[in-house]
Amino acid sequence: MHDDALAHYVTSARAAWPGLAVDADALARYVAARARGPGPGGLPPLAHAADMCLAFACAHRVPGAVEAFHAAYDRVIARVLSRRRAQADVADDAAQTVHERLLVAPPGALPKIAEYAGAGALKSWVSTTAATTVLMMHRAAARRREDGEAQEGPGAPVAATPQPDLAYMKARYKSELEEAIVAALAGLGDRERTLLRLHLGEHVSIDRIGAMYNVDRSTAARWLTAARASLIAAARGEAQGRLRLGESECDSIAALVQSELHVSIARLLGPG
């Protein structure tokens, strides 16, 4: 790799985000590890250096990076969901899911945004993630309707899970999982529980939540993302302690908790 080209790339990337304290050496290593592009030494196109810098900053929790992401891409995500004709409640959930998929990492790992390699615009990459997310949600909703019609009763499964291990765990550890979620909820702060109850239990929109707390939409969305991530992580830890599962099994538990989160919160915190 050409050191001069890499140094120029890093300088250009950092210059695009003067408000973010991005370490030049760390960014250089990050870019070099993803150097499979057409530029000198395989560097990604210089046109997307700013996008690569923001992705790096979000992946490594640089102060202000997530806020910058929300400011840059919340409207992009909203437009994609609108074009896919997502209803307001579905759009809110889909936007939260996109934020979680891209910005929230499991223990010991980087969030999905670290997979962005700078080959194209980050805007297109985020848009694709949003479109895929809402498509998956529509398909999951259709499966739930089909399951409900087949079962003709309140005991119908809330979602189809394509992974056999998740289906097994859902059946095998149903009561333990609910106990873990209850314990995790008890460990959250009052604001986190209230946010989850309002949005997932009572279907209050993010805009309304922002107005209730006198904050802008991006702040309310960020609070919700953090509350959901905290609940999933805490439930995972509770389940691991109760069931003495290995790391891979606990990762599956975390995925199951996330897939069932909407229904669990509606049942545990929603209006009676």
C-alpha cells in the first residue's frame, strides 16, 4: 500500500468531520484493513473518505459520532420507509431496528456499520439496510397473520424463526426467557422503562415521545435505541446466569430476545 496515498485519504476523511476526535493512526489501520478498492494500494474511492470516517467513528464510539449519523441519515431512512409505504408504527419500529443493526454491537464485537468498506456512498448502504429491514418486517407480519389464522387462537406463535436453534430455545426456555426479560426490565432506569412502554407497549410514535420529553426526534430515537440495547444485553446476561449457557447459545438468546421484544414489552409493560 502507498503510504502517501493512505495518509492523504485519512487527512481528507478527518477534514470532513472536524468536530469528531478521530485518531489518525487508528483510522489509517481501519482503512488499510478494508483496502480492496480501485484506488492506489487498493484504497476505497477518495470520494467516500468522509463516509468511511463517520463509519469508523460510529463503530468505535467516538463522542458525537452517533449524533452525526442521526443528523445525516435519519431523513434518508425515513424516505426509504415512506417509499415502501410503511405505516407510522411500522416505520418507527423499522427505523429503530436499522439504528440497532448498524450502531449497536454485541459484547466484544463491532456494530454492523463497521462492515461498510467505502466502495460506494454510505447513504446508499444505509438505504439498502432500511429497505431490507422493512421488507423483513412486512414478511414477518404476514407470517404472524398466517400463523394466527392457522392456530385460530391467542396461543399462535408471535413470529416465525427461520433458525432451528432459535425455535428450539423459544420452546425449551420460554419461562426462563420471560423471567430473564422481567429481571432485565427491573434493572433499567425509570426513563428507559417508560420509553419502552410508550413506544413498544402503547405504540406512541417517536415524534410524540420527543414532544413529551421536550427533545428533538433524533434524541428520542437515540434514547430508545440505547434502552432497547440495554434491555437485550441485560436479558442476555440474566439468561446466561440462569441457564448456564455458552457464549454462542447466549448470542442466540440475545437474537431471540430482540426478535420477540415488541411482543414481550407489549405484554409486560403495555396497558392492562
